[in-house]
Amino acid sequence: MTFIKDIETTFAGMSLILKQDVKLINSVTLESWLSDTQPIPVLIPLHIADGITKIMPVLPESGLYPQLMESICQRIIGQKNILEWQSKPYQLTGVEVDSNALHVILISISTTAPLPATLGRAIHAQCFKWFANTNPILAENLHQQNSLPMTVSMQYSSRQKMQLRITLLKPELLAPLLWGLSSNLGGEITLAGVSCRLDKWINISQCSSFEKLAEIPSQNTIELQFLSPTSFKQNQNIQPFPLPELVFNSLLRRWNKFAPVELQFPQVEWQGVVSAFELKTHALKMEAGAEIGTVGWVKYRFLDPEQARIATILANFAVFSGVGRKTAMGMGQVNSKLRIKN
């Protein structure tokens, strides 16, 4: 049995680690095993590989997880814990605690008809609806914030198969988001008038914390991939070219907005340069018209060691925070060639 680490930590979520067992002996269903916890957790499958299944028991707010953890620990001690999940027998082999602030969540979606290109406002509204399903006051508070602690975008494999990508910058947002969307997993939602079916499971593809990102070794050369159209406000105009000062000032502002005070950075007069790039402009259709932005990759070089250190941290943060304008409507999604610490 894997012991639970740091039970005093702040919870974003938790996962039960189940190993498939060939024998079904004196087993109980996972649902009934957790049924005396109030509220009863919603069970969301995360990952299945090599006979190992991860299940998230999701609660409507993160503050409820310590009580759930205590209840699970009491059940685990001295028991074999053979459980049934979706009519298959498993042995509970461990519990993982997620104390990370930063998450990338992927939800597979399929449709019977092609989705329209103007999805920015629809996917933005759908995420707020999930938060409102859990806590209307939280949803309203998020709606009124100028700098949202989340990004939302759609990644297409075809016109009728895609992944909804949601990133979160606060640990307390994971529980209400998953609780709110849980009733739609395996079912249908409507986006821009088109019926869409969600998969039964989610993928938390990346997670980290501000503390872990701050420990990443510095690099002088940083490559960022702009996955969706990216643009910036510059002197009351819209600038599509990702100049170093625009990119890293955008990231610095968001980092200082959400990172712990002791990890925040002073203002920087960036001296980085673009050493190579392959970019093209792309129009992202919005309900009010098209937004012009840049997609492609850029390599930045920083000769000043302190600026290189800060830029390295911010480049890893960009995967979660996005860059530039309208990141909660599909713009400014970024990937980094640097190593993110999980």
C-alpha cells in the first residue's frame, strides 16, 4: 500500500490507485465503499494503463478533502480493500494527494456535425456554467475578475473530434470545476448550437506548483510554441508579433497576480532578443469578428543571468497561464520546450 504523503497539505484533489484483480472475493462497489462520506464523492476516472486505474473522488470544494482522506485512511488500515468498479474487481493499492496549484485538464469531445469556427465565447460560457453548477457565487466572482485564473481552448484532431483544454492557476478551483462538469461526462452538452458528446473520463495532462516551477534550472535560450493565435496590447494597438518584452511582461503580470508573495518578481526591463522564429498570422473567428494573432515558434535568448532565470520560470508557467489577450476564449495557448517539474 502506498502511504499518503503530507496529509497536512492543501488539497486540490486526490486519486485512488486501483490495480485490477482477477478474483472477486468479498468485494464491495467503490461507490458503496465511499457512501457514508457527506457529501458523497463523484467518481471520475483519470487514467487506465497496464491494469492500473486512477479514480478521482471529487467533492464540490477542496476544503472537504481532509475529512474524506481521514475516512479513507480509517477504511484502509488492516483491510485488503478489494473493490468493484464498473463491474470489475480491483485492489486499492494507494492514494495520491494533489496539492498542486497549476493544472492542465483535457476532455475529449465528439460531434455528429462540424462545430463552427466561432467557439471562443461558447467554451468560455460552458466552463462558467460548470462552476455555477457547483457554486453560483464562485462563478460570479470569477466572471467579475479582470485577470482570470484559468484559460480555455479547443484542440482539434478533426472537425468532429477535439479536446477541450482547461488550465487552472489556483488549487481551490479544481474541485468545483470537476464537480460541476461530472454530470456531463459520458453525456451531451451543446456548444454554439451543436450537440457534443463528452468522454467518460478526463486527463489531467500536466500539473505543477509555483514552488516547483521556481526551482527549474535556468536556460539562456528559451523556445516557446504559440499553439493558438496570440496577440498583445501595445500602446493602445494590437501587436501580433511576440516580442520578448510583450511575452514576458504578460507572463510576469500573471505570475505576480497568482503566485505566493514570496515568489513574486520585481518589474524587469527585458533585454532578451529573438534569435530564431517561424511564425504566421492567423485569424481566430470570434462572435464579434476575427482576432488576428500569431502561431508558430520563437526562440528567445537572454544574456543577463537573472533575466534568463526569471524567463525560464515564466516560460514554464506559460503552459498553464497562456500569453497575451483573450486566453479564456482560446487565444494565447503556449507550449514550452523546457522541462516542467510535476
